[in-house]
Amino acid sequence: MKSLFLFILVLLLDIIQAGTADKVQVYSVSMGKNIPALVVLPDHYAQSDLHYNTLLLLHGHGGNYMDWQSHTDLRPYADQFQFIIVCPDGSRNSWYLDSPVDQDSQYETFIIDEFIPWLENEYRINDIAITGLSMGGHGALYLSIRHPKLFSAASSMSGGVDLRHSTKSWDIAQKLGPYEKFPHRWERNSIVGIISDLETLAFPVLIDCGTDDFFIEINRELHRMLLEKGIKHVYTEFPGAHTWEYWVHALDYHLFYLQHQFKSP
């Protein structure tokens, strides 16, 4: 009886954590270095010839490509939603943009021109969506709005959508130069600045922030701007702060939303 119980337990654990999480290295020509990433494949990927919708899941400031996996196991999500979930490294403070100051921080070029083509060559991919937290929330909106043909949908959790929120914090000046000298760079690379020039969004967008988050007011301002311009989007607030507890709980909501926005089944 004990052997049967252990067999069933092992079988159940195998079902619960059937996906695989693999660390990879992708060479960036634009930066002249290897960039790590985590690729989480759903169960039976290797045994099938199916193509899968894919989610880019971005980390926040000070983090790295393993942040999400270290706070919540992504393998059950890949199985449940039948996504390929990919966490590229955005350096500690890249803000997922091409820095005019730091040649070693060209992360828009890397993700758009190098990493996504590499993914499409290495894996069976249908449509791509993108989301992330904090700096990664900014990155998800930034990359998708600037390259709308690449993405089926985008979302942001607690996004730093206005880089001018603090001109002294989060190493932004290291990437754009001092705000006092280059205010146009800060505005041009902020989501609120980009939105001011848009008439519509080419894909569904979800914006989410906790009511106790220090980024709540800039997210509310982005929501107000989108409403004034008549740009369709989903905006939500839930109780919570700028914490991993909030983001892990929010992940289910974002995955459900994005699942229903993919063009391919």
C-alpha cells in the first residue's frame, strides 16, 4: 500500500510540474554579449508538432530573468494556459529601451531584432503577447506600442509609465542622461509621452496597479489620457502595493486576459 501511495504521489507531482524551465543564452550583436533568458515550455511540447502562443514576461528594476521563477513556479502556468512563457534578462536597470548614453544597454534592439527572431527560429511559436511588472510593465507597453505588428496583446502590472516620476531614482539618468539636460528624452521614452502622439492602439491593452502602489497616480493619469483620446483599453486597480505578493496574485488575471486576446487558438 505504501509503494502504491508513493507511486501515485510521484505521478501527481509529475502532472502538476510537467512543463520544463530551461535557461538559455542568446548572443546580442548590438551589445556584443550573451543575454540569459528563461524559457518555460508547456507539457507535451517535445512530443507534439503544435505551435504555441508565447508570452514575454519581463522583470522589474534591480531584477533579472530568474525573478519571476524564483517567486512563483511558472511551469504550472505554462501547462494551464498552454503558453510558452519566456523571461528575457533586461539587465538590472535597462528600462527595456535603447540607451543613447550606454552602448551596453540596447535592450529594445535586442528584444525586437535579436531575441524574438531567435525565439521564432528555435521554438514553434504562434502569436506573442508581452507583460511585466514595474520597469517591466513600462517595457511591455513601450515595446508593444513601438512595434505593434509583433504583438497580439500587452499588459502592465504596476508599470513605471512616466519616467519623470522621479528623476533621481531607478538609474534612469544612467540610460537617458540627466533630466535637467535631456528632458525631451525622458518624455519621449515615457509611456505617457508616447500616448500623447497616438490616436489608437493596434492591439488589446490591460493596465493594472495596486491602490497603495507609489506608481498608482501615474497609472491613473495614463488611464485618464487614454479615456480622453478615446483609446480602448482595460484599466484595473486592486488593493495592494509595489510588492511581489501583489504581482504573483495579479499574474493569473493577466494570463487569463492575454489568453483571450491571442489571434491564434
